[in-house]
Amino acid sequence: MVVIKWARIERARPMIASRARIQRLSLLAVAMLIALPAAARADQIDDYVRAEMAKQHIPGLSLAVVKDGSIVKSQAYGLANVELNVPAQPETVFKIGSVSKQFIATGIMLLAQDGKLSLDDKISKYLDGTTDGWKDITIKHLLTHTSGIVREAPGFDPLKIQSDADVIRTAYSLPLDFKPGEKWEYCNVGYFALAEIIHKVAGQPWPEFLSERVFGPLGMNSTRTTTVSDLVPNRAGGYVWNDGKFKNAGDWVALRPSGAFLSTTLDLAKWDAALYSNRILAQASREQMWSPLANTKPGDDSAPHYGFGWFVAQIQGHKDAYHGGSLPGFRAEIDRFLDDRLTIIVLTNGDNARPESIARGISGFYISGLARGAKPQSAN
């Protein structure tokens, strides 16, 4: 009986093993089926990005898709340096242009949180030598591009190193384009002035203040001010497409607070994650930054809706806080779909690039029903 019993067990072992293998294979098949849509979507995004790069003549591009503060896709395409044939990587450092404005605005909000200034303060309280024409301009006017100050200071020279205060002073004598708060008009001088206010109130240069209060705590170790002299690991070259070929873009010696920083998609993903918490900015500060400015001229819907360092719009019913940036040879875009908790970050080293269209094209792969590349409408 014992022999027979063991014989039955021995005969059963292959069947048990076979069933176990079948179960493992079944689980593997299910896992593969679950993964297929994500893999297919990733492949579609890669194909989409490469097609747009070819169409827009973009040498290199770095992409991050962030959901709920966690990266769900990080990919780079093309070349960071065309001459040396260096591939672009997620760690590649790009100039981000006016995407930098949200960091200058954050510096102001941190000082407001610290109780060191009020957004309703007149800027003449902090800037030396302002004229009577500037007496009604507040910090909030600068943040929202409603000050009436000209877009560019006449004394700005991209090939000359000078202090922010000296650049701002060259705009003092010019008449305002409109009364403060009356209209909206994009103004880079305003962000020079905000940077100088950070300098005055914080008692240290604004790059140091932002490094200590934002970039350092978040581990954004590749984010820093633009420079032509310092060695920057993994720096991308900037290019223009001209006469059917890439050429090196010109480089600006001047550091502009309105377009100040170098960064990577990985660093900007860390920044995005921090914006879901009170780690840097309190909830009230974040909500203020993404609250669109009320229309300054009733009946005129042409004015963009702008918060503090962010445009704010509705894209087919989805609230989008976004900003682009450009410097010679570089174009950048960050789109935060606030209610969907989805962020698309696109950095490029091509002067002809349209990263905003690429970012919104990618968002259509993740937000159901969002038409690919849909354009923003004014937010309410």
C-alpha cells in the first residue's frame, strides 16, 4: 500500500508542476496584457516626438511626464551637442528662458510668507530712484504683467554684464504704456525689478536666495543661473536651423532674471512634485500663483490670464498652468494640468522648436478626450 501511495504521489508531481507552470504563465500573460497599453502609449509618444522633431528641425529634446508628482515617463531624443555627436539624456542641462519666471515669483512669495514684504507694497519702497510715473506700481502688478512698464529696458544689452538695478533705471524715464492695473502686457523689466526686490529684502543676491530656499532643499542640483564662463556638466549646445542645416546659436553674456536659469527635466520634475505639498510654498501661496488675473478691461477677452509667473487657461475643460521660455538656440515648456495632476515638461536646444505644441500633443495621450495639441482658452 505504501509503495502504491508513493507511486501515485510521484505520478502526481509532474501534473502539479505542470499546473504551477501554467499558473505562472497565466499570471505573466495577464501582466503582459496590462503592460501592453502603457508600452504601446510609450511607443506612440516616442514616434510622435521624433516626428515633431524632424518637422520642427529640433536637434535634441528631453521630456518628462509627471503624474501626482511621480515621473511616469522620462526620455531624451536626438543630440545635446551636434558637433560632438553627444546624445541628449534626461540629465542634459538646457536653458529654460522664461520658465524661470515662476522661480522669481516663488522667491517673492517666500518673502511674503516670511512676513518681509506684502504683494500690495509699492515697488518704490524697494527700488532706488523711481520716478513719479512708477509711484502707483505694486509688487503684484510686476508679478502679473499689469504694471504698464515697457517690455524691455532700453539699457539692456545681451552682450554686456551689468547689475539688474542699472538695467531697471534705464526704463525709469520712459512713460508707462498704461496705468498700473488697467491692462495686461508682457513685461520682462518687471521681473528684473522683482529680482532686485528679492536682493534688497533678502539681503543676498537672488540666485543665492533661490538656491538656498528652493533648489538646494529639493535636490535640484543641476539648476543654476545661465553662464558662458563656468563649466556646466551635461550642458546642451544651442542651435538654429538655417539654409537647410544646423548652426550654432549666439550666446548671451548677460544674466536676465526674466529668463535666468539652466535646468533639466529631472530637476523640474522635482519642482513639480514639491508643488503638491507645503515643502516650499504654502497652499495659499500656490493657489494665488495659479489664480488667473481678473480681466483688466471688461469685454476684452484678448488679454491672457496670468497668475504669478504662470499663464492660466482652460484647455477643453482642463485647467492648465503653463509657461514657455526662449533664449537663442533654446525653447522650453512646462504644462501643469492642475485638476488632472499631470505635468508635461519639454526642453529643447532648437531655435525653431515649438515645445508648447509638443507638450500639449503629449498630454492628449494621457488625458482622455483631450484633443492632441489643443490650444488654451482664457480661464475663468
